[in-house]
Amino acid sequence: MSATPPSNLEGTQSPSPFEVLWDRYKSLIVIVVGAVVLALVGQYAMRRMDQQATDEKWSKFSASIGLEGVYTDSSKANEPVNETLDGMEWSTLEGGLASADNAQKPYFHLAMARKAMIDEDWERAEAELAKLESGFAGHPLVTESKAPIQSRDRKEAEEDEQQDKLEFEPAKQGSVVSLMREQIASAKQFQRPAGFEKPEIPADAKKVKLTFGDYGSATFAMMPQAPAHAAKFLELAQQDGGFWNGLAVDEIRRGTERFKLPYSLHFGYASTKEDDRTKWTTTEPSEHQVEWEQSGLSHFEGAISARPEADGKSCADRIWVHVDDDAMQDGSRVVFGYVIDGMDVLRSICEAGMSAEDEDTGFGKPSENIRITSVEVL
């Protein structure tokens, strides 16, 4: 006699082993999977927090050596580090070093050595490199290799040789520290050609002091290399209280963010005695012309030069004062003197307000009438 299955099981299939296991262990499986997901999320969060902390740490480091602008202004991406460090205060670098960790300190010592080189403080530069070597002997900046980090000049092609791709001079062997020491030794031995050194002002040089209203005074010293210009300038300074007394500065130059110009200013047009600017004229020829002189003087910071006139002459009454080095003007104007006092006054004049249109170009009339109120021969 055969067994008959219960009616409620007729037509059903028995559960698979996986279903049996799932029914038995599903709570445990859910807990394990949840724990794994939480662990992955936690790991990601920790890694993100670590990365944010690292980014913040190195962002502060970049700011400490003046590189923060590279990340916010693409135009500064290729700006040499030397330019950045040149404007840095030592206190900023020293403060950054004091709060830096061991990963950052080697780079602070390197930046401080470079800053000292810019300042031509060779002893300080060597001291910073010595600290880097002694404190971080195994650091990549210190260890020697066949091709340490360095800039390499482009290799010029030989005559009649065609280059299919850029080629560079071979890398120098050593370390970043040793290459910097080579640069220090070379810089210490370097002597500028005489033409690149600002000449000394003779002790007996004639001097003229001009006062620019409330801005203050500046003193000009005449140079013997341009005797005709210097003599005519002195003659004009001595007549009737000074030829320029009452004249206004008619142009200032300082450039823009997009186009840099050295600071300079101009005065000398007789019509600028008028308060009504519509009466100012800049086209009439000068009445005080002198023959062009090859003075051999360059437009160093503080140079005083004569505005060129037609037919190879200069205007001894129309004067450019170069607050910044402006060697691009060499050969186009005759330098006949240098400012020996009051450069801060002249710079503040160059920073005076201009019209919106002139601000865009970087040069034009100052918005206010900045007049010469006194001319004195010392």
C-alpha cells in the first residue's frame, strides 16, 4: 500500500538549499553587508578628510611663499618664483617655517635660500642650504642624481641644421642644493658692465629742488655727461622764480594689470598754468631747445630726461622723470640728471587718479591739477 501525500503539498516544489540558507541567515547577511557598506563609506570619508587636510596644509604653504596667485589667476602660472619671492617679507617666510611640519620645512629652507640669493645675502643663502642638508639628509632636494630638478636652456640648432623637435642642453648631475651653490658662487663673482651700473652723483653736482604742492619735494642732480642740457635746465630754474613754477604735471604713466609700464611723469608745457584744461596744448614747439647730446647715461630709476624735439634736438624745459628703471627709452631721450631725494613723492604722483579711459591705457593726465609750487637751485 503506497503513502499518499497531504493535499496541501500537492503541486508544490520543495525550497532550494539557497532559499533555506537565506531564510536561516538573512538577518546576519544584512548585518554583514550593511557593515561592509558603512566601512567603505567611512573609509571614503576618512580619505576625503585626509585629502582636504593635505590640500589645506599645502595651500597654506603655497601662500607662505607667495604662490597662492598661481591657483587663482592662470596668467600667473608661468610667473618665475624669483619674482614672487622678491616681493616677500622675511617675516612671512620665517613665520611659515616656524609652523611647518617636516614635509614642508625643506621647501621653506629652499625658498629662503633663494630669497637670500635675490637679496645678494650670500651668507644667509648658504646658511639655509646648510640647514636643509643637515636636517634632511635623505630628502630629494639634497640627494644627488644624474638629473636633479633644474631648468635647462634650449639647445640652439647649428647653422643650416633643421630641428624637428625641441632639444635642451644636457642635465647637470648633482642635487638641487649643489646646483644652487654653483649659482651662488657664479653670482658672487659676477660684475656688471660699467654701462649697467648707475653712475655716482658727483659731490659738486648742481641740484634743483622742485615742490609739487601738497605732495612734497624732489631734488634733481645735474650730471656732467650732458653739459648743454644741464646748463640750460639750471638757467631755466634760475629765471623768474623758476620756469616751471605754476606748471602742472601733464602726464603720468604706470601701466595696467594687462600691460605694465614703468612709473614716469612729465611736465613742462607752459599752457598747463591754466586752470582750464581745455586750454592746455601739447603741440607747439619748445622755445628752449638744445642740441642732442650723447650723454651715455641710462634711464635708471630716478633718471631725468629731456623730451625729444624735431631735427635732432631736445627740449630742456619739457622733462620726463622716470620713477622706475626704463631702459627701453635709452637712445630716444637724453638723460642729464638723476633724482637724489623725493622718490616717494614722485611715485605717489604717478599713483594719482586718472579718468576711467586713461586707467585702461595706463597713462594720461592726473585727475587733479598737480602743480609745481616752488623751484629752488641749491
